[in-house]
Amino acid sequence: MGGSPVHARARVNRSILSYVREDDGEIKIMLFSASMDHIAAARNLMTAGDEASLRYAALEIRMAIELMFYKLLPSYKEELPDELLKHWQPKKIIDALIECDPYIEHDYTMTMAAERPDGSHGPALHVGRYKAVNRKLLRQYYHKIGSYLHAPMTETRPDLPKMHSFLNSAATRVEEYCRETTLISNFGIFHTVSCVCGRKIKRNAHALKSKSYIVCPDESCGAVFDLIEDSENGAIWKIRETEYICPNCKTSNFLGSHLIESGVTFTCVECGQKYIIHTGFFASPAQTEGP
């Protein structure tokens, strides 16, 4: 059973601009305005310098980082698993985004130019810049900030000057990301597959180089499609199936692998015999070599 050919196409998604701010006469686009609001609140708390204020400042900075990751989701909504949108962990989000777009952790500047009739390019127009929100930000700041939000297991109090210095460094880093990013885009060549559930599945061609299959993001489906061929004429996909030979008539039946679980029933395509699937754990004695 072969998959249907699909066509690759280019697409760019641009996030909605939060607001425009005038700074020294220059118009700047602020995509991460919510994160900046939390950083402003954190800095106000940090001026007090006491332990309680610093812990609340840590919470504000942590929320600012989370919102930066959440801001990426709308541009990849069609490619991400539905269940991911129910989780709040930035680590899971960035891992899933990297699977969709291997280049999402790289900074980039986007420019565009019109193509002239002779094939040359006209003047380049600066579109925007993206300062990559990545796993390094999580490792350096996010996880350690979380340690300040838990009750201490001992009576040892935190080193407040050290805590203040670390939070100030974290806040500065978040501000850099926010100020340097004026564009969030999902630009590339995409493959589109029509799933058996009716949903359109999209995947960046670069992502398929490291994982040559896609899973339907609908949590009630989960069908898996393998890339069989990718050429200039398009891509060929095949749904991943498991063969079952009917004991009654010896006919091969092909079931979507995502449907194989205990309690699922199916009917032989030839003789009409009905079956119910049972899954379980099986073990047999291991073969041992001589004494």
C-alpha cells in the first residue's frame, strides 16, 4: 500500500506584533512585551534586596522566560503535537520545536529583495531579526532560578548578594533576547501529508533529514507516515502498517500500527471474520550454551 504524493511549498509565518515603542526617536517592534513587563516587575522587587523580594523577583524572571518560549508556538501550531500545548515545560517545547525546525536555535536576520526580469535582485529590504531562544538559556538560568522558588531543606539562608547578582544577570539576558528580536518566522520548504483522520500534517524538509517519518499531531489519531521517496517530482509517503494473516482464509490484512492496542477489533477484508486485538508481556526460557 503506497502513500499519496505530496507537494512541497514555501511558507513564512510572522507572529502578531505586540506593540510598537518609540525609543530615542527610533521605532522598535517589541514581540516579547509580556516578558519585558515581568522583567520590569522583577527589577522593582530586586531594589528592595531582601530575601522575600528576591524570591518573588526570581518568579517574575522565570515567567518571563516561559512566555518567550510560548511566543514561538503559534508559528509552529500546525506541526506540533496537540498534547504539547497542554504542557508548560519550556524544555519539552524547545525539544518539540527543534524536531520541527532544526534551525530554531540559530540567530538570523531576514532580508528580502525583488527579483528582476533578468534574474538579478533588487535592493535588499531588512525585514527583521531573531535572537534565538534556546536550551542554553534554560541551562544557564531557568533551572537555577527554579531552585530559589522551593522551600530550603536546611536552615541555611541564601547568599543574598550572590542571589541578587545572578538574578540581575538573568534579567539582563532576557532583556537582550526581547530587544534584539523583531521577527519570529517559520520559513522553509514543507511537505504536506493528508492523514487518514482528515488532518493535514506539515513537516519542514530539513527536519526530515534527521527523522524520515512524521506522526499525526492529533492526539486522538497518532498515525505514522514514513517517507519512501523524496525527489523533484514530490514526496511519496506510506502509512506505517502491521500485517496480520487471517488464520481462516490466509489473507493478509494491513492495520495501521497506531491502531494496534488491546480491545481494538477489525474484520478480515476477505472472509469477514472478526478479530479482537490482545497485547501483553511474553517471555520464554533463554537458550543456554553448553555446560
